[in-house]
Amino acid sequence: MKVLGFVQRFGVGIATARSALQKNGNAPPDFDVQPTHVRCTVWRRR
């Protein structure tokens, strides 16, 4: 993804998502990291 220009740096997105969701009052996201993809489940705020 970096080579294709879709991400700025490796290893930053998951920490950024967790931080943003925490600041918004959401539950922590669930990440399923695989060699070919990453699936992120974001739970709505209650």
C-alpha cells in the first residue's frame, strides 16, 4: 500500500485509529491483520 501511495508510513494507521476512537468516546476497534488485508470493526458510540 505504501508503494502504491495509499499510506504515508507503515505501522501508523492502527495507532491513529485507536487514538481517534478513544478521543471520540468509542469502544476500542477490533483489528484482523492478515498478510493481504486488514479488517477493522468500529463499534458505534453509546
